[in-house]
Amino acid sequence: MSEKYEHVGEAEEGFVLSALEPDQLVRAANKAMPRRQLRGGELALLWALRVYVVFMLMVVFWQAWTTR
């Protein structure tokens, strides 16, 4: 069975969820969603956040180590 899905905007999302019958809602909720493909700026922002978190963890551990 080949199913075709169209993208539903946020404005229509509430309407779609209220229009589905319970068994349709369960089937739609159990369907796996593919990963989102991120663009360059989004990837750079996420990597910068990762680097920041690792740096801050090192600062916290350093402060805990030197205050003994």
C-alpha cells in the first residue's frame, strides 16, 4: 500500500488531529518520522553549542578540582 502525505502547516495541525478518528490517530502517531536535514547554519549553531557545553563542563570540573 503506497501512502502519499502532504506537508501540513502548524495552522492546520490542530484541525487535522481533531478530524482523525482514534484508530487513525494511533496509526499516525506510531509512524516513524525521518530525520530532518539541517542546513549549514543550523549545523554550525549545533556544533557551537556542543563545543560550549564541553568547555563549560571543563570549567566546572576545574573549579571543583581547585577548590579542594
